Amino acid sequence: MILHIKIKPNSKKELIQKVSDKEYKVELKEPPENNKANKRLINLLSKEFKVPAKNIKIKTPSSRNKIIEIISLLQQTF
């Protein structure tokens, strides 16, 4: 599954807001320095979509408009 997420780092609160089926807005408390915001984003998405953090890949790590790939447990090959 591919998602398009616009993030807002350094927010006072954390939230995930669904805009459409594949688009989300996410507010993070973490700053965009030293990959902190990306790590927190992965953690939040992991909880939201109930998948392990290792199944979430950020395709555009340095952009605020992120393209995220989530590999569900059903998509994994054994």
C-alpha cells in the first residue's frame, strides 16, 4: 500500500488525520533533525495500521510531503 502524507514537525500535539483513502496529514512533536520526525512517523503509522515498523518504508525521507510504502502482513512472502 502506498500513502501520501504531509507532515508537520515540531507541533504541540500529535495526530493523524485522514484526508482521502491514500492521503493523510500528520502532526508530530519531534523536530525534523537527525531523522527524529521520520522515526516517530514510522512508529505512529505502525500503531495506526497495526503492522511492524520494519514493514514501513519512507520513499521521500527529506520531504514534508512523504511517500510511504506499507507492506501488510498479507503481502509478505515466506
